[in-house]
Amino acid sequence: MASENNEARSEEMRRKIALVTGITGQDGSYLTEFLLEKGYEVHGLIRRSSNFNTQRINHIYIDPHNADKALMKLHYADLSDASSLRRWIDVIKPDEVYNLAAQSHVAVSFEIPDYTADVVATGALRLLEAVRSHTVDSGRTVKYYQAGSSEMFGATPPPQAETTPFHPRSPYAASKSLRIGTPLTTARPTSPRRGENFVTRKITRALGRIKVGLQRKLFLGNLQASRDWGFAGDYVEAMWMMLQQDKADDYVVATEESHTVEEFLEVSFGYLGLNWKDHVEIDKRYFRPSEVDNLKGDASKAKEVLGWKPKVGFEKLVKMMVDEDLALAKREKVLVDAGYMDAQQQP
Ligand code: GDP
């Protein structure tokens, strides 16, 4: 009896273990910070690349030689390599798996559709199968989170909720729409860590450089597309909350506000006292073969069931991104002025 109690207590006190795919991406880096803060040990799967791609998590990386402090651990694997996924799950024995890995750029998915489907659709299937076979063989329970995308709703008019039919408009969206019985969340997260070729970050990055005189023009495509942009840091909290529920389910997480690319330009350039019309030029190459006009989520269920709500609104998000990218541009300016960087070098 005493030893049973001890076992129960040590199980309760044991650090929870999370496995995160896509840990080097925007959402993966915020999720890792959040889980470490909650006392988790976080394992991330990273792809081999000749250039290091860990910039977003370098600030939380602790040398593994400092073993008791290094609670984030990185392992080489790939969603296109089923054996690597199963092996790491057996070794890590996670309590929770978060699948955030993807080729997530919509426009690029038209250029590399086969690869996009392989990583996004079949990759999710490989990971799920690795989790399923691991649980069968070990008798363990593993909770699994699958990142969906608001792009899955595509041409379906807003507001988009859990029951809204999917109408994908790109290879990326079609790949995310593969349903395998797993619950999904759908959102459009952005932040100062957003990839530089997504429109929000592309704008704030260029704006910072324009403000300090490193760049004059910004080339964009369709300014009338409207998106429900929310702060990635808010969304990772919702991901975790979903896995703390007894029953797996689908949730839409959203700010429930939609803004056009043009509105993003107005607010961001206005914040630095500039007029976007003096700098933005339209370039046909950034128009998509098929466009998603308007995404605006209905997050009532997440609010009601999870008690989740976003903390950062549109203006605050835009200003947060502009502030960080202005600081970055100022650092670049120092390098340019000292002759260590070419001013023409575009982000
Ligand atoms: P998405 O919501 O995943 O497609 O994220 P993006 O940031 O790539 O694009 C959001 C919207 O901005 C889409 O409707 C694009 O057509 C539009 N957009 C307009 N100009 C640009 C551009 O220069 N780059 C990108 N990436 N998107 C643009």
C-alpha cells in the first residue's frame, strides 16, 4: 500500500514530457517556451539542413552538457521518415505530442505540391501511426495535437466554426484538410517570429528597413485579402488547454476580427508616421493562382469549453511586430554603416 502510494506520488511529481514537431518554427518556439514555463521537458524534432535553422529557439537552448538544466532537447528526424518518428517516440516516451511541422507557405505549396502533401498530409499520418503503434506496444497513453489551418475553410464564407465545411484553395490547404479522425485546431497565428515571406512579417520587416533608410520599396500582391490574424503566443496556450481535456475534440481558435492586408499596412506604416502608399508597389507575381478572400473565425467553443481567450488584439499585435522589426533594422543599419553588410540585401 505504502509503495503504491509512493508510486502514485512519484508519477504525479514526474515532469511531463512533450514532443514537438516543427519546434524551430514560429508556433513551435512559443509552445516550447510555454511548456518549459509549465515545468515540462520538451523534445523537439528538427530537420537536417546545411544551414542552422534554430534561430527562434537559440535563446532557450542550454548546452546538453549542463544536463539538469537542459530541459529542451533536440533530435534529428523528419516527417517524411516514418522509422525516425517511431524510434524517437519509443525513446522519449512523451505524454503529449504536438504536430506543428509543415511546409506552411500557401504560395510555395503551388510550386512544390507533392512535397507539401508528403510532409503535411502523409507526414501527419506517419506520426499518428508511430504514436498509435507505440501506445499499442507499450500500453501507454499519449495525447496528440494536430495543427489544422484556417486555410482549410478556404472559399467558405466567414465566420468559420468547427462545423463549417472545408473548401481548400491550395495544395497546402488540401493537405491540411486530410482528416484522419484526429481533432484539429484552426487558426492564423502571426508574431514577430513569423517567417519573413508571410505578408504580415514581410510588411513589418520592410517597414523597419524603410524607416532607417535601408530600403525604399515594398512589393506586394493582393491587398484586399482579409485574415483573422492573432498572436501565436496566445494560440499555443489554447493548444495546451486542448490536451488537458478528457475528451479529444476540434476547436477553432481565433480573434474573431478580420482585417485586410491594406488595413495592416495602414496601421503599421501609420504607427511609424509613414504613408504606405509612398512605398508599396503591386507586383503580379505575388497574386495566387486561387485566392482565399476572407477568413474570420468563430471561437465560441474554445472560449466556452476551454475558457480560452486571446490577450493580444490586432493593433497591439501590429505594434509588437513593428517594434521588433524596427529594432532589428537598426541593428542592420549599424552593420551596413560599418561595411559589414550590403544595404541591398533584401530580407
Ligand atoms: P496565408 O494566410 O497563409 O496565405 O498567409 P500569407 O501571409 O502568405 O498571405 C496572406 C494574404 O496576403 C494572402 O491572401 C496573400 O494573397 C496576401 N498577400 C498580398 N501580398 C502578399 C505578398 O507579397 N506575400 C504574401 N505571402 N502574401 C501576400
